[in-house]
Amino acid sequence: MLHSRLRPAPRRNPTTAPATPATPTSDLRDQDEGSEVEESEDFFGSFLAHLFPDDAPQFHGDPGQRLIYSSPRYGELEIMVPPYPDQTEKRSEDTSRELRKGDGINRVEEGRKLFAHMLWSAGMVIAEGVENADRKPTEIDSATQTEARGIWAVQGERVMELGAGAALASLVCALANAAIVVATDHPSSPSLAGAIDFNLTYNFRRRHDSPNTTIVIQPHEWGCLSDSFSLSHKGAFTRIIAADCYWMPSQHENLARTMQWFLAPGGKVWVVAGFHTGRAIVAGFFETAEENGFAIETIFERDLMTRDEHGGEVRREWAPVRDHEGPENRGRWCVVAVLKRKE
């Protein structure tokens, strides 16, 4: 089961954390008389998905928490869940400036609305697919790997992630030898306060002495395409990741415009989304994408909680409407789609 790859990282004193400028000040407590209770709660929480399989979690971790993601291809990856926008004093200069803008907008509250302070299951789906495409033939069923390579192979590709959050998908693409990986999030996102930087640089540099992958962290607001980064990278990316970015219908048009702008000729967009805000919102994005020049190359639904008898994914056809589906039974499913430009 996909969720079983995650577990809480051991709690540690922030002063003994790996020395890296990418690491924001952690609010995790030292071992003390209350830590055993906290550890027990973490342990129990990691098994909630097993106890309530129809109510599968769509996101994982608490803001500022560190998790261990056990990758069958790359080993144990330490992932920092982004903090709340006001949770840490140590911010990047750009993020601090954005939050201090005197335009009457509460930037902290705007940052919270982005829901970047979580690790989303959709990002784990992409990470697993990229891992399977990159695994050795002796480590994986050949049919599974062939299918994974048809969708998820990234070696030599130029990858951009939109709404990256914890940027697990970006990290795995970098480890799978993409040529360049650009992890982006909204300028107000708490993920830019250090979590993306830590997750990418700490884990990547531990595994590559002479890396061939270029990693970039870039603030980007969907639909705002007149800045220097956007102008210099139009049509630059052969793979665009958008995992669980669809709960705001008012942003669907901007999201589709951003995808079209940055996508290279012949490139593909990976769309993965849970139904935590309802199936209709996700279906609405596909309609908007088609209105903005995209065609759906591949689309299916995947069960996040179970495997078939061979250990493979359990899938079913995508349906924009399912009768008798509600919050109590839709959480275990997500939609996986590959978009391309219409010919």
C-alpha cells in the first residue's frame, strides 16, 4: 500500500540537525517526558489508513514535521512537511518580502489557503510511478516497468512541478536523472520558507557526488507569465507535474494557461488528483484544459489502498460522475491523467 511507505522521522534536537542553510528552524521538540505520548500518536496515526481503508488520507504529516519516505529505488528519504506561513522565523528573503507587502492582504492567511503545509498522496503516486520506471529489471515485474516507463520515465527530461508543496515528486524526478527539475510554488507558499530547499538539496546531494541534474526552486503564480523567469522558459519543459492543484475552480484557467506556456512541443502534463473536494471540481479542470488546447492522452482512476494479486495497481475507468459516491468512500481513489497539446 502506498501510504505504508511513510513513517514519522525520529525526533531530534534542532541544534543537532544536519547543518544546511536550506533547513528552516524546526519546531519539533526534543525528547522529553511528553515525547513517548507524541511518538505513540504518530505511530497510531500512520496506521489509520489500514484501520479505515475507505477513508484513505489524502495528505500526510503535520506542518513542520519530518517524515521518512521509504523508496524501493532510492532508499529512505527524509521529507520536511512545509510549516504554516507564520510557523518559522527563518524565511527566504523573497518569501519574507512577499508576506510584508503593504497592500492590505493578509499574506499569512493567503499562504494557508494554498494547503502547501502537507504532503499530498497525489505526489506520492507520481513518485512511485517515476521510481518504477527507473528501477532495475531484477527489482520489478517487467510488465509493470514497461507500463511505468510509458508514462513516468524522466531520464533526460526537463521537468517542472506546479504547486510543489513538499516537492516529493520533484525530488524523485531529480534522483531518476531528469536533466533539469524546477520546483515551483506560489510566492506566498510556506514551502518556499525552506522545506523545498531541504527536501531537494539534502536528499539529492547525499546520493549524487557528481550530479547531472540541475535543480531550481522558483516562485510562480499561475497565469502570471510576464516575469523574467516565465519569458525565458516559455516552452522549456517536456514534463509538467500538477499533483492535487485543483480545489480552486477560479484558478483552473490560470493553471491551464501556465501549463500551455511552459510545455515544450511534444511534452506531457501529469495530472493526479484526489477527490477530497469532490469529483465535480476535478472533472471541471479537465473541461477547462480541453478548452485551453489540451487533449487527454491517458486517464484512469487508481485505488490508493489496495493491490491486485500480483502486487500491481487496482484501476478503473475515469468517470466524471459516480452515483452513490460520497466523502465516506471516494477518498481511496484518485484520478491519473496525461495531457498533451491538441494536434
